[in-house]
Amino acid sequence: MVSGIPLSQALEGYFITARARRLSRHTLAEYDYTFRAFESFLGDDRPLASITPADIRAFLNSRTGLSNKTLLNHHIGLSALWSWALNEGLVDRHVIREVAAPKAEQKAIVPYTQRDVKEMLQACERTRPYARPGQRTCDNSRPTALRDKAIILLLVDTGMRASELTGIRIYQADLANRRVTVEGKGNKERMIPISPRTAQALWRYLAERGEKRKAEALFLGKGGLPLSRYGLLRLLERMGERADVEGATVHRFRHTFAIAFLRNGGNAFALQRMLGHSTLEMVKRYLAIAEADVESAHVDASPVTRWAL
């Protein structure tokens, strides 16, 4: 029998179930963002079973200025809620399935250049130059230089996601065997190898931290608290500004690692495992870019072409 339970009470029940299923913190945060926006749009706490496909379409259409990817996340979150509600007998139809899901746009893949990465590593050392009235322009050493270098090297060496990096605990960084364990989407753990240079940078950063517990976050932010995804994004934005690198994001490191890995002869299936992709679709896009580089190099270096045979 369909229940007259209001939306707010349904959300309480859904989150109890979602936490029991051990959904990732990132997924729970995405769903919470969607549900809050939906509640605000409706303006009243109406029964969940009274909400129609037209309400869902109107909500998605009202979210102007957002990317299709964000709208798709809204659709996914609401779909998860209705799937749960249908299973619990709170509704008699899955209204989200009657609403076409937005198609996420395919953004251009723009990796960092070698120069970009070197400039950002160098920007870890000093603050931006500044001037005081009547004094020379100067800059200061940055107290987080070792941490920030370790972050950049880890990102470009593994292509891990922002949530994966900020979720790493010290015990998950096996520096002796040069590998790091991360928790990816769907709470799936995977082990990613790292280079000796990255392991050395992590060791130096941890050695500087002094006394610590194995269960502590690998990277700390302000006040000794675990570095958050937002803190990581802001860190890279400021790093890009100091290094004059436009559009500095975590995802560009992911692109950079993937394309460089394939350019250097890496295996596509190994790359899929390291990136934590469930399918090869994204890897195929990276592979197309790497293969285009090979074709371009052949045009420039072919003996038949160069010798005008």
C-alpha cells in the first residue's frame, strides 16, 4: 500500500539505508546536495507519492547555469531515492524513469604539459612576490612546500581522483613497496603503484610532520585537519596562479597521467585498473589522443616523407 509519508521523512529513511550500505562520503554528499535543492524547489513538504514526472522535469529545468553533468547527478540521486522508495512500498511508480536523463557533455581533454607540471612544482617553494610601501618586492618560503610537491607528484604519477587522494590514510601509503591504496567509486579499493621519486617525496613530507598515527589522513590542511576536496581544489587553483598555468584542476592531472602512460607504451587494460574505471570507454578516448600523437610523429619523421622518395 502506498504511504503518505512526506518527502523530508522519506529522505531520513533513505539516508539511514544509504549509510548502512556504506555508500561513499562523496556519493552521500552529492545526494544531499540534490535533495536539498529539490526540497527548496518544491517549497513544501508534500507526500513523496504525490510527486510527478512533471515536478521532476520542472526541477531539472529550473537548475539553470549548471553543467549537464551536474543535472545528470541530480537525476541519478533522485533515481536512487525512488528506487529505494519503490522497494519500501512508499510509492507505486518510479517517476524518475519517466524523465529522460540529461546527457553529460564531453569536455575537451587538455592535459598539462611537462613545463606546466615543472612550473607548478617550482611554485610550491615560494609565495607570489609582493611589495610593501617603501620596501623592495619580496617573497617568502612556503611552509607547506613538501606537502604540496608530494601532492602534485602523486596526482601526476597515479591519475587518482580528488576524493581518493584526500581519503588516503597514512597506513595506506606503502612507501617501501611503492604503492598506495585508495577507495574509489562504490567503495571499491584498489592498489596503485607509484614511482621511487613520488615515494621519496611522500617520505620527506611525512618525516617533516613528526609524530603521527597510522590512521591519520595522509595529507593535512589548515589546523591539522584532513585536507578536504575543496581545500585540494583551492590549493591547485592558487598553485596554477603562481605558476601561470590556466585551469589547474585535479582532473587535468588524471588526463595527464593517462595520456602520458599510453604515450610511453603503457597497457590500456592496466590503465583502466589504475584509474578505477568500470569500462574502457574513457580509456578509449585517451588512447585516441595517444595514437594521434604517434600518427603525427610519423608524418614528421617518416623516411619516405623526409627523403622525398
